[in-house]
Amino acid sequence: MSLCRVLLITAIGMVWTLPASAAGCQYDMQCKGDRICQSGQCTAPDAEEAGDAASQPKAVPTIRLSPPPASLPRSCCTVAGKLRLAPPQSGDGPLALGDSCQGISNSGKPVPGTACN
């Protein structure tokens, strides 16, 4: 056999056995539950670390509610006068007085303006 063939067969043999030696974990997401990856093995966290995490209170998210508007706008004041508001699109929040809006003319053309009563 020539030297090239011997080197090729040796390289294929080494590559073929690599996945078997890579068994285990490489990062914490590969471990189930609260276990963590240490030295390529999934292990339970130390008792000290678990005690520290349990003693800290969990943060509760704060929800701030905006007060309801004094009066909901019924029209859109435009250069063409007061027009009816365009139908709200998905994701549109409620309008407040003075917000920019789209008024719909009689012909169905949208006209920019500000929300008014």
C-alpha cells in the first residue's frame, strides 16, 4: 500500500470514532430539569447554589394600566373637515384626542388628520 492510502484510511478511522467520544453534554440546555453541564456530564447543581437560588424572592412583573380616555374620539379632523374614522387595524391601540388618524371620505379615500369629537 502506498503512504497516501494508509494516511487516508487512518484519517477516516479517526473521524469515524469522533462522535462516540463526544457523548455527554456541552452546555446546560442539553441537560434535563435543573441539572447543569459540568465537565461534559449532566449533574445536579450544588446544594449551596440551589439554596441561594431558592432564598431569593422571585420578581413579580408590574403591570401598569393606563387610565381610560376621558372621551373616545368619534371623528378625524382633516383638511377636508370632520370625517369618520377608518376602521381600526389589528394591533392598533385605542385613539386619544389629538392622536394622528385616518379619516375616510365619502368616496372611500383615506385622509390624514387628528382624532377629535
